[in-house]
Amino acid sequence: MCAIGCWENGKIIMQIKEYFTLDENEKQMYLAQIKQSDWGAGKYLYELLKSESLKKLCGEKAKVLLLTEKEKLISFCTFAEKDDIPTTELTPWVGFVYTFPNYRGKRRIGKLLECAYSLAKLNGDKHIYISTNENGLYEKYGYTFYKIMKDINGEDSRVYITNID
């Protein structure tokens, strides 16, 4: 997994965890926090994880990256072969990118995007893609606009790309 840690009094207070590697109690704790997100896609991710169907939708290698501070979930995202752009050869994707309101504006999600970048590099990937309706958010993390593509609902989505060095 990605190496990140903030230390306080000899104890780690902020780290990245991967949902599928957690024990059942931790999964339930973070699942409950994902459910509390004020975003429809966050609630959808909750349902996918609760029903154990995320990997069916996004690929068997899908990971859910959780940025935590002690027991508190700060940000989350997925890193997977597929996202909401159907039938494409583009891979891998970062999706379900979310930061809880109290932590916004502090570039916390950047830690998860760096982790996804490291994972992609380890996999030998050349690019990472993000499908979003946001404009101006991912550029500060090294992503550039790639093109408009149709999502699974047939709606236009802005696809961004970053190159893996």
C-alpha cells in the first residue's frame, strides 16, 4: 500500500487504508462513515460496498482508498480497472473521489491521488483517468482534460488524464 503517515506523540494519526484489506469491524466502521457523505455517488459507493458488488462493477482488482485521521474518515476514492465510462479500453480509473466538508480546501484528496499514482506506476500503467463533472479541480493534481465521453447513464462526462512517468 502507499506510504503516508502523520505522527503525533509516537502514534500515527493520519494514514491511507485500503477497504478490502481491513478486518470486518474496521470495514463496518468506515462503511458507516462513507454512508454519511453528503454526495449521491458516496451513497452509491456505500451501497456497492454493502452489497459486495463494487468489484463486479469496477473490476476484481478494485481498491477503495481511505484517508483516515485516527478513526475518522477524511477522504476516499476508488482505484479500479473501470469506472462510469462503459466499454472503453482506458484503464485504470480513479473514481468516487470525495472529501468530507470539514477537511475540504486542505488538499487532502491529493494524498489519495498520489497513492493511486504509485499503484499505477507499480502496475506498469501509462496513464490514470478520472471521469467527473468538475472543472478546475483535478488540474492542480497534474490531470489534464482528455475529452468528453458518455457515462453509464448516457450523460456527458469530462474525462481527465495524468501520465505516469
